[in-house]
Amino acid sequence: MKLYLIRHAQSANNAIFTEEEYWTKRSSDPEITDIGHEQAALLGPHLAKPSAEPRQHSYQENLSFNFGITHLYCSLMTRSILTAEYISKACNLPLHAHENIFEKGGIYKVDEHGKRHGLPGRNREYFNSRFPSLILPESFNDAGWYNRAAESTDEFIDRTAQAVADIRHAHESTNDVVALVVHGDFIDQFINELMNVDRKAENYAGGNWYANWVSNNTSISRIDFNKGAHNVIYLNRIDHLPAELVTW
């Protein structure tokens, strides 16, 4: 298996991240920005280009220079779906929503005291109307896909471990080329879990989550699975973006 971890395009929350009013302005499920649409519009054709992936593993028999994605997954968060739709269209791939690959914390709002409160998230009717080609999980909650308390750090780590196990179980012993269009914190913890990397106390300073593995918007990271081993081929590549469209 080849696995591509792709971060979503710039969201409205990313665009205001450095503002002092971030917590009062943030959306629980933001859209992508105009810049985000530009990023995703470049990402899709890049992944479809026949000669855009010359970095092949030396022990693989197939030395073709294309990405060759066979399975495309996104989270149920709007910014992930919107980004993945560009890939789905450019690569002519069905787009599957995966219920366990969403951003740390889930869908929540923050009250005036800084406390996080979980929200339901969008329901099946919404997704069928706005994203009719998106293939929803069979276990989808019609009352709202999230619909629980805001996720704790421990719950996030456990969920990511389960997501790693799910992807490995479904694809590891195959020749599938899998792309997950996901979120920065999720990519960070996915790699931590996969590579058995511990997080240090400094990574949690002040209640924050400082990444070991940083990802730009629409960046591509690749991990290959060969005969029981997994190898990091590269992290955080943004070859498809001009300098003025590089964002966090």
C-alpha cells in the first residue's frame, strides 16, 4: 500500500488563526477560503498528472511516475470534503467519507469562559443535498454525524489509533494507493501512532497541541507499506503551490 496524507485547503479558521479574537470568530465547521479554493484547484490536477510522482520506493516493482490513487477518503468536516471534491473530479475517483478521521476536538463551540461544548454536526439530509456524490458511512447518524461532547485529548489519541488500525486492516496487504484528505492535528497524531513516536510535555503546553509533524494547507505526505514495514517517503510537500498560496 501507498498512503497519502493530504491536509485540507485553507479554511476560514486558518485565515484568522493569528487574530486575538480567534475564539469568538471561529466556526465549528468552516468553509474553505478563496485562497483555499485556489490551492485545491491546483492540488487536484497535480495528483492526476501522469509524471508528478517520480519519488518511488526502491524496492517496489512498479516504478511509474504517477500518483495512481485508487481510494479517496475525507472527513465529514466541510473543509475536508470541499478539498477532496477537487481531487475526486480531477482523478475521476469516488469520494468516501470516513467517520473517524476528523480534526482533534470534533464539532464544538467555545463559550465565554473558554469551555468547549460539542455540537451535532450536519445530518444526512444536508450532505445528500450539498454533496450528492459523497459516499456516506453506513453507520451515519441522521441526527448529526458528531452529536457528542467535545473530544478530549485522550479520546483524540485513541480515535486516531483506531483510524490507523482501520486503514491498515482495509488496505495494508494490498497494492492500493490510498489518499486521506484530513486535518493538521490528525496527520500529526496519525504519524505519531504509526511510527510509535511519543509526544513530550512541551507539546501540550498551555492546553495547546504543538505538532511533531507540521503540514501546510493542501500539503502531501507519503508513507509506503512493504512486507510488514512502513517507510516515510516524504512529508509536507507543496510542489503544486506557488509561494503566494502557501498557508498554514
